[in-house]
Amino acid sequence: MKRVVKKVAQWVGFFVVLGMLGACSSISKSYPPAPVTALPSDYNYIVGAGDTLNIIVWRNPELSMLVPVRPDGKVTTPLVDELVAQGKTTTEIARSVEKELSKLVRDPVVTIIATNFIGPYSEQIRVIGEATRPQALAYKKNMTMLDVMIAVGGLTDFADGNAASITRASEGEKRYSVRLKDLVKGGDISANVEVKPGDILIIPQGWF
């Protein structure tokens, strides 16, 4: 009986060590560090479902109004039905509204201002794992990892911040490493990097 118990204990120990080695192996997997700068300066905001558009038609106040972008990405205004807004800039939407209004209004001049920024899903920054408040964030020009971490409330006590990584959809799902622990808890500003629209930040749990 003692021999059986001893044998079982040996096997249990073997699998525990094996699991630890696997965990250490996964932690040691490294990706190239994320570039400090990510986007050219000519980025233009893209409208998404949930945004609100302030449509202003010059000299036609009865046609001017605030309209939400519906979940299907479309808007409806007086004299304009089922206009696709998602995935376009406000300038592109304004030209589309002008085109539709020109069928009934002489030389319409339209200006559109976006508010309540959400943006399309393809451009949102998603934070998963050991963030205090994992969530999707609307991308903003020149947004950095520090901005993202402030928005999600920082790291949990169980986070392995320096093992975090970015999956960058705009570069074919390429992975980059980021040093969140150094940035958030160590105050190392050199660890701050810009993010790109569509980035997914993955924060793993620490093993030790």
C-alpha cells in the first residue's frame, strides 16, 4: 500500500513539474516590442454604429437635425432614407446626403459633425484579460497605451503586465510585446507606445 501511495505521489509530482515547465515556456514566449509610433498624422475618424451625427443643411433648418447611427450602420433623415454611414468619414457622409437632397432641394450644402464617438468595431481598441475593467474603447488619434490603461483602470493584482501583447489587425494579426507593469506600476514612460485602430491588448495572468 505504501509503495502504491509513493508511486502515485511521484506521478503527481511529475505532472506538476511538467505543468510548471509548460507554463514557464508559454511565459517565455516573446514577441518583438511594439513600435513607439503607430499611425501617420493624417488619420481621419471613421463613423460607426452608435455614433450621433449632427446634420446641418445650410439655409434649410427644417432638414437639419441630430440623428443616431443605427446598429445596422445606417441613418435616416428627412428626405433621405436608409443612408449608409458606418465606415465613412463625416465628409463622405455629407457628400452622400447632398447627392440625395439634390433630387428635391436646389444646391444643398451639408455639414456633418460626429458626436458620442464609438467608431466601427474594426477600429475599436479591445482590452481582454487582467485589466481592472476589460472593455472595447473608441480609437482616438495619437492614442497611447497609457491612455488605454487609464481608461480600463490599470492592471489587476494577478496581471503579468510585462507579458502583455498587442495583436495588430492592421498588420495581418502580427503580435507585439508591451511592458505594462513597467509603464503602469513602475512609471517608466519609455514603455509607452502608440496604438492602432483595431488593436487587441491581451493581458495574461501571472503564474508566480
